[in-house]
Amino acid sequence: MRKIIAAFFALLSVASCSTVQDNERQTNINSIFDQMELQGVDIKKPLLYGFFFYDKDKSKLEKLKDELLKDNYKLVRLEKSEDQEFILHVEKEEIHSRVSLLERENQLEQLSKTFQVASYDGWDVGNPDPTKPLVSKDDSFEKSLDNQSAAELYKMANELYDSETHDKAVLVFQKCIERKYKLDTCYYKQGVSYISLGQTKVGIEKLEETLKINPKYFKACFNIGATCYDNEEYQKSIDYYQKAAKLDPKDDRVYYGIAASQFVLGQLKAAEENCKIALKLNPGNENAKALLGDMKKK
């Protein structure tokens, strides 16, 4: 599958081949539309849709291009690509739903077959103003949240979190927090999102807020332990892993986490004991096996 190279905030793209079944094509469309909506794009307004075709014979693409221009498509390029095939890229400003875009893809694929073009290769979407990105970086997204209910915000925040759109997830979780909605989970996932964005200090603070609200929140303890280890705060890592162990004494990962920090601090006997506990709980813990092996070399 050829790749259309474009910055995500300037252009969202998806490729498909002529043999893709409708359900697979619809899945791709749904995925991109879901992302656009989560990023605050109004899909009910006209957007600039681009479509791509490939063939080794430029003349076939020329004929297809002429046909498409009759239907108010605009030519972006018709040139030789890196793999020595010719690429035809046309675009049109219009409004599409998930259903109508699938219909358009099928129409264009059929049209490419009519002109004996080797492949219709998918679509992309951008801002009708080519000087602006599809997803605006202004405060319009945050303002759009004000009229949402707490439950709607929570659903949106989790969708952003699951799709790893962490910059926006932290904003929406903050709105939930301001409304005191599911505070422990919101602080927890906001903390994880901050850590994923590289803001570990803020992330740990949010996870600690989780534990103030719900001291039995195992994942918060575990993630503070893991993050502190990565930050070389080994004693703090041990402290939080030990709290996690009290909450779930059967989780082998916790004992390996304790052992890893103890090993770095030179507490080899304690590290060995915790590795053995981890392996007793889960003989398949490869990290614990490797660490135990390293200690035997000492």
C-alpha cells in the first residue's frame, strides 16, 4: 500500500486498494471521522477531499483526469511517483458523511476501472483553506466543551485517552474534574496522559491526587512506581510499588518493580527475594528471570 505523506494536523489521510471490501473501507472511514470529531473538526461543513489514482500509463490517467474535471474536481498533480508509476491527485470541496464518502469511494473505484486505470488508492481530507491546518490550534476546542454535560465530557475524554490523543484528553478530563465527576478516574487518566506527553512531574501529582481521593487505586500506585523508576527516583519507586503490593499482593509485576529499584540501589539480597516472589507468582516473568540472572553474575 502506498503512503500519502502529510502532517496529521494539516491532513488526515487513509489509503485503500481496489480489492478492499465495503466493510473494511467503511471501518477506515469511521476511524478517520471519529478522530476528526474528537479533534474538534466540524464534519458537517465543507472540507477539502482529495482522491488518488495510480497507473504506469500516464495516458490512462490523463483521460480519467479529464472526466473528473468535468465534475468540478480540481487537479492537484499528475506526475511520476517514486516507484516510477504515475500518480493522479484530484480534490473537491464538499460535505461528506460516513455513508456518502463510502459511496464516493466506490464510484471512483468503478470509474477508474472504466478507464482501465490500475488502481484507485484512497482519499485524504484537509482544510478548504490550504494555508490552514485541518485541526485548529486555537482555543475553539476548549470552548466547545462548555455546553457538554459531565457524562458527555467523560465519554469524550475516555475516547481521546483510548486513542492516545493525550493533549486534548488532559483538557477534557480537567473539565470533568471541575464538575467533580468521577474524580479518581479522571485524575488517574489525566495523570497518565500528562506522563505520556512527557510532563512527568505534573502526571505524578495527578496520580497522587487520585490516591488522596481513593487510597486503594492500585493502578495509580503502580504507575507512580513505574514513572519514578524511569525518573531514577528509586526509593520513591519502591515506596509506591510496596503500596501497590499491599493492594494486590498477587501481582508479580509489582515485586519485579521493587526488585529493579533495589538492584540499582545495591540492595541485592532484597532484590533477589522480590524477584523470587515475582517468579513464584508468575514463572513466566521474563524481566524477573533476567534480573535474577544479572544478580548471579555479581
